[in-house]
Amino acid sequence: MAEEQDDKRTAGWLPLTHLSSRGDAAFKETLERALSRTGRVDRFTHGFHTYPAGLHPDAAVDLLELMPPGPIHDPFCGGGTTLVEAMLQGRDASGTDISPVAVALAHGRTRLWSPERITAFRSAARQIAKTAQHNQDFPPDEIARRVKPWYQPHVAQELEGIRQGIQQAHPDVRKALELVLSSILVKVSLRRSDTNPQRVERERPPGTTAILFHKKARELGRRWEALNEAVPEGTAVPRIRQGSGLELDPPGPVAGLLTSPPYPGVYDYLEYQQLRLAWLGWDSPEIWQQEMGSRRAFKNSPREALYNWKQDIEGWMHMVARWLLPGGRAAIVIGDGLVDSRLIPVLKPLRQAAGQAGLRVLGSASGGREDKGAHIVREEHILLLEKEG
């Protein structure tokens, strides 16, 4: 079952209020279809772990159809949706993301593990859950001072038991066990959702946090088994690195680039991931200073943040042109920004930056989606570009 999500900004990829497209007629239908995708998708490893503002898996399928044969890269890969769908097509794929949570999720969702390794993973999770149900230790001070307000005491003890068990697990399965813990940290907390920090009172009976951890581990094992069966034989596991999508190059030239860069002023991924960063020790403050278009930057200095975002887009578009093989294409999925209920149009700056980088615009699609958090309709866009052959 897909992870339940209470995200007012992207809940279920809400239907469009209107839709339009421009450019070559050969691409308009596919672009419109991709932008119109709605509803939850629960196939393979999609849906295992919440991640804000993820690309719709069916939209990724649509847009990969527009890419020429060859390697695919996603420089803002988030939870790895593009990478999973590229694998399912037998494509060589790579990705980067500034968030350690995103990299862990993308890595975990694209594993092609042997049955023996999946069994070892499940066994480790079962033993950890059994022990954690009876743990009496609270998390150490460096974790407790950041997470204490968000958990009932017995829940914090069970989570600490899980954390300790993962530290003692075999290195072959430790990263995957961390991902399972990450998948439940908000669900068992008193935080309303990943993107809503409002505190809500919930009663979770003792023992059920550890049971949920074991349940999620079994679920991930089943999803891996399904992915193994569906991915064409000989397909390479995607190469995923942590770092700025504005700086890190793909492993080599690519035929296609499919990505959804941060919307200016809409999301604050650092704030969303505070509980995970604390529990799992994934925090690295210097990395987050490079986050592109963050909401906190626009709150602190809107004019400066908008200038920096446009400069980043211009520089990044030149990198896209350098990464693409002749005849290669890039599909960029992005929405208008939002600062104090004021919309920030993004399609025109993107088109201008593409032209400056020598990329040809093949087409675009635009549509409105209701932002329930801000009570406003924001435009979302797909821009399809090509590097001259």
C-alpha cells in the first residue's frame, strides 16, 4: 500500500484546472498527457516512502518516450522516480540530489538485490523490531533535544531501540534498514505531515512502532522482488551521488535529461527533513546552504533570492547543454514560485536561459493546479529542449 500522505501542496497530484501547450505538434500531446497525470501510483518501489513534490511516475514514463536512446540523468533526482522508470526501460541512468534523505531514498528504491540478500535484510529487520519493543533507553542528548517534543516517550524508546539495532546490523543491509526507519519517523511522530509542522496529538500504543518498522521492511522486500522481475536483464543500477545539481556532472554525456528542479519559494526541504536528519545523523548544514530556491531564502530576502534563482537557472542551463549529446533532449518539470501569496512565473526565465545556452525549445505544456496550502492556483510547466545535432 502506498505511504499515506497529508501534503496539501501535492496531495495526489491534483487535477488541472486548465491546460495549454505550445510548440511542435509532434510533442504537444505527450507533454499535455504528462502534465495531466494524477492519482497515487503504487507499483514497484513507488509509494514506499513519502517525499515532497515528487515527479508523478506516469509522467516520467511519458517524458522518457521523448528521449532518444542512451543514458538518462536527473540532477534533482529527489526520491528517484525518474531513475526507477529509466531502469524499467533498461536504460543506463544516473542522478544527484543535495538532500541526504533524497539520496538514501533514491538509492534504496533502485536496488536490484539477490533473494538471499533480501532475506537477510528481512531477518535483520525482524530481530531489530523484536528487541526494540522492549527497549528502555531514550535517544542520546544530541538527538533527544531535537526530537523530544515530537514523540510520546515510549515511541521515542522504540525508535532508539531500532536505531541501536541498525547500528549493530551487518553493513550489507544497514543502509536499507536506515531507509525503513526513515519511512516511519514522521508517521509515528506528533507532526501532522512531512510538509506541515503543525503538532497534532496522536496515541500510538506501545509496541506498534517496532511492529510498523518490521511491516515496512517486509513491504520494501516485496517491492524489490517485483522490481527485480520487471527490470530487463543486464540493466545497470543507477549511479547516485549527493551534491548540488548545479555543480555535479553525470558520469558521462547523456542522451536525455529528465528532472524537476526546485520551485522558487515553494518548498523548504531542510525543514521537512529535520526529524530524519536528527535520528539518522544525516545532517550536514553546509550542504543546505546550496539549496536552490528554498522558501526560507525567499522569506529572508525575496529580491535577492529571486535574482540568485535566475542566476542559478542560467548557469545550470549551460551545464545541461554541456551534458547532452548532440541531438539529446531535456524535459524540465517545474511550477511557478510563491512568496507571500505572490506568484513568481518561471517559464519565461527558463526559456530565456535555454536560448542563451544554445538549446532549442521543442515544446511546452502549462496547467494550473490548486495550491491548497496557499488557497491559490499555481501554474506548472513542462519544457522540452533539444541540443542541436
